[in-house]
Amino acid sequence: MSTPLRFLLIDDDEVDRHAIHRALKQSLVACEVVAAATAAEGLKLAGEQHFDAILLDYRLPDQDGIDVLHSLRGGRFEGVAVVMLSHQEDETLAERCLEAGAQDFLLKDEVNGRRLSRAVRQARQRYQIEEALRNSREQLRQLSERDPLTGLSNRRGFEMALAKAVARARRGDENLALLLLDLDDFKSINDTLGHDAGDLLLVEMAQRLSGIVRESDYLCRLGGDEFVVLMTDLQHPDQATHLAERIVAALQVPVQLGATEQIITTSIGIAILEHGTNSELDLLKSADVALYHAKRAGRNQSQFYSAALQDAVEYRARMKHDLVKALERNEFRLFYQAQIQSVDHRIGGMEALLRWQHPTLGLLTPDAFLPIAEETGLIVEIGHWVLQEGCRQLQAWKQRQPETTHQLVLSMNLSAVQIRQSGLSRAIQNILSEHALDSASLELEITESVLISDTHSTVAMLSAIVAQGVGLSLDDFGTGYSSLDHLKLFPISVLKIDKGFVSAIGHEEKSERLLVAIIAFAKALGMKIIAEGVETEQQADFCRRHGCHLLQGYYFSRPQPADEFEALFLTA
């Protein structure tokens, strides 16, 4: 014998209750009916017992039937079909009931055993279909808000959670923090080990992050190698700092990827919801600004967002925009600083130094814009202009002052970005030919940091340049990057001693001894030696006595525009 169906009948009319009860008993389906005369009594019974269907009168003495229907669809009553009953034939009312969650609407006058049992059966079937659709929608929602690789929430899920958290924080005068992080140099993992290894790494990092964050925190993968942690119930900014420190430490523990062990670091930008942060978008932008500065500061660390960081980002954005126009508007200038022969204090060469005559910020030195130019790749065009303008000016001087400039060498800087350009050697050769200059009159400076990047291709490019007869100078020697192997490997003929050693003359005995050793070392290799940053007579005399060939610094002259330099040093 099959289990009887259990019905809950909520109706305040005793006559109607008896009629419906008789109709159900006359049906072929075994059933059990429990009756309630009020909404409160019916909701209580529905909450305490299981029913297969609820027959609900539209008009009840203590509550409207649709309000009861809303309560029955509120969560703990899920799983039961509801058939609405009424004496009133009203299509609008029927639609309202169905929209509120009823599976069917019947007139009490038309209720009989067969019709009522069929309506209940169809209501249960419709409910099951609706439940399946709800489950399907919920699964689709979860899929749309979940990252399939790591199982964490994705960007869509994060944006919804952030909007709710910000609204809740503002209502309760609470605070929250956003930690935006990405893995440093993740691209190299994909490039060298493949995307499968990259995916394994992301899963591992997600698991580590999941083990660090608090239960109240919200962790998600925004995409690529970028993750975010939403810290709610923030009592003090130090909580965000401590979490960031734990994340940095945990993620850099070595991870095994196939046959190789990798150490992965992370950079983190932190932003806190404050009165000046008006929306979740502002909060995310602030964290992104802080992340950018964490990377620029050396990576493997965290940075808090501040107004100063925002100003720096806006400054860089403005400079990027203005740099694009600077060449078109002819805003760059070359200044020249003399290199003086130590033996007779006559001019022996000059260095061309770039300046930018910014339309609103005035005359800018390279440290204000060259890092941005290198980052954007504009340094290639700017560097080409420097070579063109410097060689043009040197040729003009040679024509006007042939005796004074006959042996002079013009020195100019090369950036690492320029050196990576395959056509650099040919471009230099073309510029020298265009201005009818002997290649020996040009000397190109590189910094020590250039020597440690992509050594093979760098050696090949610089060797091709030197083969033309152009001199190669190593600038800022002694700052800690290069080694003896580099000096043997690269075709360097000139060593420029960093001004930090020169400024220590007369103050630090150890630095003086190290300077003397560097000079002796360079002389043993047959290099020309230039001392930079000479500002006093004592420094000039020290460098001369110990064998420096050329002296450069404010003691002799500051960098000057071409006409002033010519009048001071080249006019016979």
C-alpha cells in the first residue's frame, strides 16, 4: 500500500473545510488532511510537519492569503506545492497568486474530488519543475561567479560581494580593506614551463591564500595571476598589513613544478574604505594604484594607497601623454658638460645631456622623464633624436672651430631599451655618415645595469658598434652591478668612476683607497679613466695625482646650452 499524501488545509470557513475534506476523501488517491483555521496556525503547522501540498484560502481572518504565500516561499517551507482557493472568480487575482508562488488557483465552488486531486497532482509536478529550474539557475549562477580553475569566486562574484560589503560597511559605520595582489613575473612561468605549469601554480597559490585568509574575508581570482582579498570587519589598518605580510611570506615558499622548483613572489596593493572613497570602484582603483607602486618599489612587498601615490600615478600618466607630443613639438634640448684633461686643464671632450623644455613644468632633467620613456618605448625615438642632434652640433662646431674641436670626443648615453633594438648599429653608422663625422669622435655610454641583462645579445650589439670605431664607456662604475667577467666580456675602453667615490675624497679614507684601487685597475686594463662629479679643487687634484685622464663636474662647469658651451670652451 502506497504512503498517503499529506495535505495542509488553511481555511477559516468550517463549511468549506468540510467540503474540501470530503472531496479529497472521495478521490482515488489515499490522503491525510490536517486543517488550520488561521494563517498563524497554518504557518506553525507547515513549519513543524511535512506536507505534500498546502490548500490555502485567499481570505483569512488574520492575514491576506498572498502574504501567507510569500511566507511559505520564504525558505524553510521550500519543497511543498501550494494551491490557492477562493470564492472569487478573478483572473487578475489568479495571476497575482501564481506570480507570488502558487502552483494553481481553484474556485471553491468547482472543487470536487477528481478536480482537486488532479489540481494537487499537477501543482506538485509544476513545483518539481520549478524547483528543478531554480536549481539549474542556481548552478548557472554559481558557475558564472566561480573561477573554474581554482574554485574561487571570479570577478563577477567579487564585484557583487564588494558592492554588498561597501553598502553594509556604510550602513553600520564599519570599515573594510581591499588587498589586490598579483604574482611577480608570472609570465616567465608560462613562457618557459608552459601554460599547464602556470595553471598548476595558480591552483597552488589559491590553496595557500585560502589557508591564510580569515573565514570572514572574501578571496577571489580576478583573472590571470591577479587575486583579491576583501577584508570585512576591519578594526585597524594593521590587520591588513599583517595579512599582507603573511601572504608575501607564504607565497614565496618554493613550489615544485614538474622537475623544477620555483620561488614565486607577490606584490600587494592595499586600500581601505574611507570617507574619501566614494564607491567600490574607487576602492579597487586605489588598490590598483598601490599595487603599481609595490611593483615599482622592487616587488615582493605591499604598499598602502595614499594621496601621494595617487599624485605620482597621475603625474606619470600626464608625462606619458606629454612625452608623445614632445618630439613633435621640438621640446627636447641638449646641454653639454665639459670633460677636462687633468694634465693641462684643457678641454678633452664633452658629454651631451638631455633636457626637456616642458610647456608648463619648465626645464626637466632626465630623471623626471627617462624612466617613463623607457617604460613606454619612447626612449627609442628620443635616443635617435639625441644621436642626430648631438652629431649635428658636433659637426657644426668642427666647421666653426676646427682647431679647438679636432680631437674632441662627444659622449652620449645609451639606454638598455635602445641596445635591444636590432638596427641600432646601422642607425649610428648612418648618422655618422650623414654628418660626415669620424666614428672616433663619438663615444657611447652604458650603465652597469645594462651588462647584466641578456648578455649574449648585448655583447653582440655593442661589439658591432665598437667595430665601426665608436668608443664604448662604462658609466657610474662602482655602483655594484658589474664584475671582472663583464669588463673582460664587453668591448669597453673608457671607465667613468661614479661620483659617489669622488665626493668621499677628504672625508672617507676607505673610499679614497677604493678609488685609488679602481683607477689602478682600469689603468692596468689600458682604459681611459674619467672622474665624474668633481666639485672641488681638492677632488680635482686627488684624481689628477692618481692617474685620471679626464675630469668632469661642477668645479669646471655645469651642463650648458650649446651656444654658452661654445662661447666658454670652444671659441679660440
